[in-house]
Amino acid sequence: RPASTESSVHFQPWFEFKNVAHINKFEFRPVPSIDAALIHMHKRDRPLLDAKHKKAYTQFVSHGFRSWKKNLKIGYKHVFSYAQWKRLAKDNKFSVEAMPSQLSLAQWIAVFNYFQIGVPEDKKRSIS
């Protein structure tokens, strides 16, 4: 699977993405360093998260991608205890040392859902 990006993780709970066409970089002048793609976005009939969680979810994901730490364990160290992070990683089958781009959408949603119910309010406020 391709690496996750901050933008894709933000939108995927509410939208489905489909790669419609691959465009070779040599079709452009000047030639860019990468190929391009045409992507179709479709609003999900059944969102994966309730709309009321959109702001908290996007802040949570942005914190993970923008904390510029070695990995998510360090980026969220003021939010999750080591024991919590280790359990989340084991239960959701990702490395304790995972980078933001290495988590799938399902893994991001699982970690966020735990954040909503298993993290004290004062620690939740550290995500903004």
C-alpha cells in the first residue's frame, strides 16, 4: 500500500479515493521529478467517523504528522503512556516505532478512537 499522507488521512474517514489515471511525468514540460495521477473523490455514504469528531480527529492527525519527531511514539509521548502506546501498536498491528506515513487509515482511526475514550482531558488538550 502507498504511504499515507496527512491530507489523505484527514479526508479518508469521509471520502473514498480512487486512482483513475496514471500520468507519466514525460507528458509535462518542463518534466517534473515525479509522475502524476488523476484521483476521483467520492463522499462516503457511511462515514468512518462521526462529523462531530472531525475537528478533534484532524488536530490529532496533524499533531502526529507535524510534530517532527523520530516516530509517533515520541510525537505522542505527552498524550499516551508507553504502556498505552505499546498496547495500541500490538492490538492494531503496527510498529511501536512507526512513522505517521506507515499507519493505515484503519490504524489511525483505532488510535484516535482510543484517544477519545482512554486519554484524560488534560492530555487531550496537548493536541491542538
